[in-house]
Amino acid sequence: MLNIGCAQSIVGKGKAINPFSFSIKKHQVYNNGAVATAHPLASQVGAYILEHGGNAFDAAIAIQLTLAVVYPGAGNIGGGGFMVARTKAGKTITLDYRETAPANASRDMYLNDKGEAQTNLSQKGHLSSGIPGTIAGLFATAKYAKLSFKTLIQPAIDLAQNGFMVTAKEAEKMNENLTDFKKYNTAPTVFIKDKWKEGDLLVQNELAATLRRIRDKGQAGFYEGETAKLIVAEMQRGKGLITLNDLKNYKAKQRDPLAFNYKGYTIVSMPPPSSGGIIIGQMLKMVENRPLANYGFGSVKSMQLIIEAERRAFADRAEHMADPDFWKVPTNTMLSTAYLAKRMAGYDSTKASKSSDVKAGNTESMETTHVSIMDKDGNMVSITTTLNGTFGSKTIIGGAGFVMNNEMDDFSIKPGVKNMYGAVGGEANAIAPNKRMLSSMTPTLLLKNNQPFMVVGTPGGTTIPTSVFQIIVNVADYNMTATEAVNKPRFHHQWVPDEVVLEKGFDPEVIKQLQAMGYKVRNYGIAGYDFTIGRVELLLVKDGKINAAADTRADDSVAGY
């Protein structure tokens, strides 16, 4: 059994995990346990935990804490997320540790005297932050783990205290945000320097001290005491709203999982306040009775059908989906066969619908990170967490060293006003004190014959559910391998704006045909165009082995044994 004491570490030069020299693995087949994450060091930590006495939940905790150190643009303790999991005994778990609005938040807090939306305040700086949920989520996860929390947090502490080598992509991200770091911080931060470059050492002593307080005092080491005081002091300096009572009163919540069938697979995903589970359920059911396998990947027929399913699901998202503790979400209706048949009644395979004509159905009533884990006993864990934008609010808590989220922008700050991902909303997702903002995060599991088959998820804002949907179709309909499913080009439509966004790699003739049918296509064929959608982490069981695939679009990496 693994036993990492404070004086003994698995992280360091010459140790099991070397933070100064590591490589990225995009695909591997493992016999026992596997993980796929956004950073190779986090994947290595998770795999080590699995191989040395921990289960998938232990690995999930250790990985999330590690990502908070080595992937600060999205990995976090200043944000929140969702976990969808299945234990070896077959129990499904959906854990909601999404951020909440502060008690002093109000519906029109981002409107000026003329009633105009001030999205600069909802997207950057202190006022854009909700109450962080990640640490509460990790302690709620711990009851399913085998190892002590002190053991699981130690790799993150060592990485923060002693530093790690920055990758080229992470250096680029920090350089791109230097101006905002200078503008939205009231105290010195390690993220500000003249220029970051690949191989630089990132040491985060303030974050290490924060992690030690969590190690020594548990959940109270974050939501109470010194760390809480540092958060509130930062908020007061920057005119944010978070108070000591906000922090002390935060709770993670168990939700009832969404489960539905698609072509012989049982799919388990996240319910509201995530929109993701409902959206992929709607889209899969809208295409299920059509021969996607015969149409083929990337064909005009398959792409046009999928676009129209995406359009209709996102129209429903804008009108009907929100925090179920504040709004009656008609989940059963939106996933019913009769309702979805009506939603597709106006579908025409020869031309584009218009989003102005596609309203929400009558029900009568972009920086994120994902972790996929399977262990040798059959535990499955799918976790998506976020700060919302890259480096969230751009504000780092002075003296505590971690980045705060800008999740308040995921509320509908005014009906019809787009958030940073272009999504619109209305009354359902309006701001209210202690309310959870609507999310697109879609951590998902697939079972085949009631046995573990797939763990999948991705970052990407509103492109998350469409990416997860396309991965499922790639495997279930097009019979792709894990690597093929992850690395095939993706596309996205979200009702508003009325356009299709595509990655490079689709047949130009197919695109021309879609345009001839009336579809507006964005970011296609532009010189120097480097647009990507999501960063999928996929584990797929085949012939009793775990095929692990990490997205080639960034530094994502797999590990296992």
C-alpha cells in the first residue's frame, strides 16, 4: 500500500516522477489501470497511485490537485466541476461541485445605468468569480477512495514547492495572459515575468502553503481560516463579492445521474446544472434511427444530420436548462422519444434550417480540463473541472497563489446577451444568490453489457457536449479505435450564432455542398488557420484491455500499468 509521508515523495529528480524531464504519451494499451489527462505529470501521478494501492477515486483526487499546480490555466482549486463515476459494485455517482454565486450577487449586477451588459466585469477580474467548489468536491470524493488525503495531496505540494518544467504550450499561454495578470492582480504573482519559455522552472511557494493547509486541516483549510481570509482580502481589494460566510457555507452536492441507451450502450452522464448530459442524450436520440454508419464519417448526410440535431439541442439549452435547485428543468420531457420526434419533425435532409425558425421546444413546464480514469477493479471516473476562461478571472489570490474562476459569466447576465462562448440564455439561468450557473461540462461513461466500456470527456466551453457526442458516434456508429475517435476532426453548431465551426481535415467538396444547402461555415480554408475544438481524454475497453488515447491538440498525455 502506498504511504507517502511529508518527508517522502514520489516526485523529484531521480524519483518515480521527474518534474524536470518528462514526455508526452498520446496512446497506449494497459492491462490494469489507465488515466488520460491534460498534462503528462498529472497522468504519471494518477498512474502511480493506481499501481501502488489506490483506486480510481484516489487517482482522481491526486490528479486534480496535481493539475492545479502544473496546469494553472485550467487545473484548479479556485474553480469547480462535475464527477460522473461508477464503482466496481455497479453504483453510479454524479457529484456536483460547480461554483455558486455569492450571497451578495444580484440579477442585474453586470448592467450599467442604461441597462447595457458589461461583459468585461463578468469575464475578468474579481467580480467575475463564483464560490470555488473543487476542494469540497475532492473531499466528497474521498469517501470512495482507499488512501489518506494527506497521501494524495503530497505530490501536488512537492510540485508547487520545488517546481516543474514548463512546456512550450504552457509558456505560450502565460505569455498571452501577462497583460491581464498585471491588470487584474493586486499582489505580486509568480506568473508575471518578462517572457516565459519552454523549460523554465515554475515554483509556486504560496500555492504550496495553501495545499499544506488543506493537507493539515482538511476542507476547513480552504473554506475557513487563513486561506479563506486571503480570498476575502483579495476580493475586498478588487471589489469582488465573496465573503467568509460564502466560503464556509459552500457544499458539494450529490445529483441523480442521467442514464439512457444508444444502440446497445448504456450512457451515464451529468444532469443539471450541467447541460451536457441532456444535450448528448437529445442529440443521440435524434440521430439514433438514421443510418449514420452507412452515411460514413465526414459525409454530407452525416454532418448535416448532426448539425441539425446540435442546433435543436442548443435551442433547448438556452430556454430550459439551469440549476435545478432554482428552476424546474423538464429533463424527462426533453429526453422523451415523443418530444424529440417533434423536435426533428421539421428536419429537411436537403437544406439548412434557420436558427431564427428553430425555437426551444414546448415542454409544458473555454478553459476547462478533463480527467478519465479506469482501475483494475472496474471503477470508472470521469471528471471535468474548469475556471471557465483560460486562467479564469486572471486574478490570483494574493498570499495563496491560486487562480480564481470567472464562472459568473456562465449565467445569463441579460436575456439574449452572449457569454464568452457565444451562448445565450434567459430567465432560467439568470443570476441569483447561491445559485449554480449553467455549465456545458459533460463527463460521461459508457457501459456495454453492463460492463465498463468507455470513459470520455473534454474541455471546450459550449463545444464540450458536441465533442463528446461525436466521440460516441465515432465509436458506436463508425467503429473507430480510441486514437481514431479522438483525433478525427470535429465540428460544432450551437443554435446561436447560426453557423457551423469546423476544424481542418474535412473534405472541401463536402464543405461546399453544405454551403450550397445554406449553411454558414466559419474558420474553414483560411490561410494559417489553426482552430481546434476540445481536448478529448478517452479510455476504451477492447478485448479486456484499456486503450487510452489523449488528444493530439495539446500536451494531453496518458499513463497506466
